[in-house]
Amino acid sequence: MEILTVAYDPALVALSVVTAMVASYCCFRLADRIHGVRGKVLLAAAAVAMGGGIWSMHFIGMLAASLPIQVRYDGLLTLVSALVSILMTGIALFLASAGTASAAMLGGLLMGGGISAMHYIGMAALRCDAMVDYAPGMVVLSVAVAVLASGAALWFAYTLRGKRRRVLAAALMGAAISGMHYTAMAAAGFHAATLAMPVAAPALSPPLLAIIIAVATFLIFGVTLLIALPEPSLGEAAVALAEAEALPLAAAVGEADEPMLKIPVIDNKTTLFLDPSEVVSIRADAHYTTVYTQHRGYFCAIPLSRLEARLDHALFVRVHRSHIINLRFAKSMKRQNDQAVLFLDGLAEHPVPVSRGQVPKLRARLGF
């Protein structure tokens, strides 16, 4: 049988990679807030953003591939490929949110499996007068690329902190999605069929598929823009809710400037009261905070400045405008020019930035 040559449109290839990275950034931005009261909703939204981004990237990549024959896509299998991608992405994000290296590896395995399953189901939806076969070694390589890059991306997203780690995680995840796709396409061989292949109904033509992809991609970019905006009304409402729930606790403590006996956090619509001695660090996030123990992070609606005023100053030190740390968990410190990074026991040694003005004070508190 005649081997068909596949040509690629560079602009569409670039668009497919950008789509994968933007969808990944959107997903990780949402995933940062999963521990709040809307955790399940945000997890679902993150899964849709990532799963939809994987699906969009695949079919943009398919539109970028030009074959010298007419191509259509089975509507049912195209839908199934999107649903599989969203489901496996959601499970992977849920597992990886534990914030440990093993959780990131397991999440990467499932995420990579989801990317691969989406691709090959999407390829099975291809309807054209050609037979498709695959080089086994390249198929294995494509899955390995997806799994390893996904695991690295989830590790960066859930175990590191800082402004750059989300961008780096999104870039790695985008590389996992697009790298898997184009490696798998290199594994595929298209052979012209001697007889016309039957096309199952309903079938999607490339122009119709392009419209669907454009809408999906527009929504992903739109969601990214919306979640990047500040949420003052939500933050103020959350603060008010937490303060109302914490009134009995405040009454028990007494004066507002006395150390807090417990820190109220919210997990799955339930208010938990953490012992301050269990808290490793606290990070500001807009109008609320994330309180970290050695095992995970919790949503807290009390602003960082209010927590700083109420915590025991013998143990808790504000080392950065967005970070308070518990000195008991200090493990090591590394200088970076005039600033520093403090490593704490806990999630992946819990690195925390230390601002330039706080470095001498922290050194003095730690006795060196």
C-alpha cells in the first residue's frame, strides 16, 4: 500500500503547544485553591480546564497535520476522548494534591495515562481512506514522555512554592501534552486503502471540528483570564464567615493580641481547629491564607496580618510579606544574593522565600 506523507502547518503546531500550556496554567491556578470550601467545585473546574485543554491541543494538532485524502472524525469517539481526558485528569489532580513526591509520581502516571488514552482514542475516531499502524517502540516512548513530564509538572505544582513554579509547572505539563502528541504522530504510519473506508455517522468534518475547538479554546483562555482577576468580594465574605465561626474561640482566648490557642481552617465545608504547634508555615493568598502542616495545606479566611498579630511571636516569624514560618520547623537556609530561601520540614522540605530585610532578623532568631 502507498505510504501517505503527513505535512504540518507550523502556525497550528505552535497554537496547539500554546493551548496546552495555557490550559495547564489555568488548571494549576484553580488547583491552588482546591483546599478551600469550594474544593470539589474547583477540582472539577481544574479537571475540565486540563482535560479540555488536552483535547483541544490534540485536535488542533490533528488539524495541523495535512493528509492528501479527505478526513473526518467519528462524533461519538471524539466525545469519549474528551470525557476520558477530563475524568483521568481529575483523579490525577486529586491524588497529586496530597503534595508528596509519591503522590506526584502516582498523579503523573494517571495524568500521563489520561493524555495517552485521549490521544489514541482520538486517533481511533479518525475516518479516512487510509489504514493507520504504529511503531511499538515509538508508542512506548510517547507514553513515557507523557508520564515523566506530567509527574515533573505535578511535583513542581504541588510541592514547590513561589511565583515562578506555576509557570514552570504549566510549561512542563504543556510539554507533556504536546510532546506525547507529536511523538505518537511520529509513531503513526498512514497507508492509502485500496477500498473506501466506511464512515460512521455522525461524523465531524475538519471545518466543523475547527469551530468546536475554537469555542473550547476560547473558553479556556476566558477562564484563565477570570481566575487571574482578584476576588475582593469573595475574600471579604470568607473573612467574615471565618470570623463568625471563630467567635467562641476568640472569647476563650480573651484579648485580641494574646496568642491563639487554635487556628480555624476550612476543609470540605467543615471548620477544623489546628494547634499552632502543628503549623509549619502560613502563606498569604489575596484576602485569605493557606495554613500548612507537615502533611497538607488548609484554607484559612483570616488575613496574614491578623494571624501574625495573634500568633506566639516566640515561635512564629514573618520572613516575607506573604509568609510566616514556625521556627521549630526550620531545617536549613540558602542565600540567594541579598535574599534567602528557608527550608522547613514538611512538604518537599517546604521552601519559603526570605526577604532581604528579614534575613538578619531571621539569622539572629536562629542563633547564627
